Amino acid sequence: KTDQTNLGLYAESNIEWSEQLTLTPALRLDWADTYGFNASPSLNATYAFNDEWQMKMGVARAFKSPNLFQLNPNYRYTSRGNGCMRVDDEDTRPPYGGSAGENTCYIYGNPDLKPETSINAEIGLAYDGLNGIAGSFTFFHNDYKNRIAAGDTLVGYDPIDGRRIFIWDNTPKAVVQGLEGNFSTPLGENFALNVNATYMLKSENKETGQPLSLVPKHTINASVDWFATPGLTFTLAATNYGRIKPRTVNTSTGEPYDRIVERPGYTLFNLSSRWQINDNAVLSAGVSNLFDKEIYRTQTSWDPDTGASISDANTFNEPGRAFYLSLQQSF
């Protein structure tokens, strides 16, 4: 049994500095009896060049508190990552025998965890004007300190089954940096096009240079809406995911992997419809993954036949085609 007391206070103000410039300062104060006090200030600004073009800028300090599971040393879960499949240190492992200690690890909670903080900055241009055309382009840069993640340092072996033990830990410094874009336009009277895209420039641990998480190099979402009637809309959408690169170095041993397996890029299509039956009822239906493209998780960290260590970016499944139907009624 465990508990935590949290208190929070937030204040924000919109300041019309001039006809063109609006400033939005804010401050959030947080306190918890497990990790203490935290202050998160921010300042955002919007400058209107004219009725159509705006520049938006912002800088903010953000934080994420460790949850009760991550703080509790009596809570653990099992993992097959972080080099858990390695079996080349039999001389240092307690002689408990069996395969459990060779194939899985325990991740324990850490009562000394600090909150994860970051300094987030962005700057971009936005357009909204001619013939209903709208768009924006933004650069973002986030510097993380004490990012919360499963630790890379072996802290011991379980006295019962000999499994490796790691703990939740703070990654000292990390960076996430990229570009975002949005575009929308009507296509005649009955159609509309919407596109948004994200391109990752950096997402890495500053100390090791290794990826923070396995994310696509880019993601592009596009959709075409057909307004068949005032209350009925059909949407054809597509999402293109770029390639995903895995880590090149085993974070728990510091050794390079023998084999690197990237997840190639792919595209998924969806078809949906929305019917506003009346003011209070909406009927929705659709097909996700329209062409039934299935991609299976193949991640493994060890080749039992050759003994080669593998870094595989295929860490999740893309399920096949699915159908859905929903009716929403409000009162």
C-alpha cells in the first residue's frame, strides 16, 4: 500500500502589449510529499503581421512527476530488454541455475527518483486567409533533465531466481528537436484537404547519443473530406510512417550490437463517415487499415543459433483491417 499527496496552483494572463503583440505569461507551482516542490514558468507570444500572417513563439519549463509505481521499491515488473538476454557473465551470476535469470530482468521502483523537467521552446509562422487556406510551420526544441526511464546500470541479482535487477532512474540530459507543419484548404464546395507532418531532427540521450525511444523519422497524415450533404461527411485518410532506427549500442553493457534491424517506412489508409442525424444524435462508421496491411513485432535481442546480439526496431504490431460503428446520443 502506498500513497502520495499532491498540491498544484496555476495562473495565466493574456497581455495585449500592442495591436500586433499579445503576451501570455504563466506559472504553475506543484508540491508533493514524495519529491518536493517544483515551479514551471512559461511565456508565449503572438505577433500579427496582418490579418492573415502571425508569428508564434514560446518558451516553457515543464515537469513530469514519477508515479507511485516508479517510486515504490517494493514494486517490480519483468522485462526482456536492456540486455536481459545476455548470458556471457555466468561467472558473476549467483548459481541459481535455470533459464529465468538468463532471459528476463526485474525493474524495481526507486524512492530517490527526481521529477523529469524540460525547457521547451518553439517558434513558427501561421497563415489563415485567402479562400479558406490555412497553414503553419513550427520548429520545436526540448531539452530534458532527469528524464525518467528504466535504468541501464545493473544493480544486482534477485536472491531467489538470479534474475538481473535494474531500477527506474533519471537520464541526466536528453534532447528532442524537430519540425511540424499543417496545411488545410477547401477543394471546391464539397471537398477539403488536410495535411500535417512531423519530422524528427533529434531524439537522443545527450550523454550516449543513443535514441530516447523508437519513433519514426517522420509522420505524415493526410485526409480528404467529402461533404456529401450538410449532415453527412465521408473521409479518406492516409498516414505515412518513416523508418525507425534502433539503438546501436546495448545500454546496459555499452557494447555495440552485432546486428541492427531497422523498421522500414509504410503507409496505412482509413475510411470513415459521420452522419449528424439531428441536433442530438451522431452515427459514425468506418474501416481502419483499409487495405489490411499487417506488420508484426519481431523484436529480439539475441540470436540463439549464432549468439549474435540484435537491436531490432520492430517493437510493435500494426493490426489488420477493422470495422467500427458507433451511435452517440446527447440529452
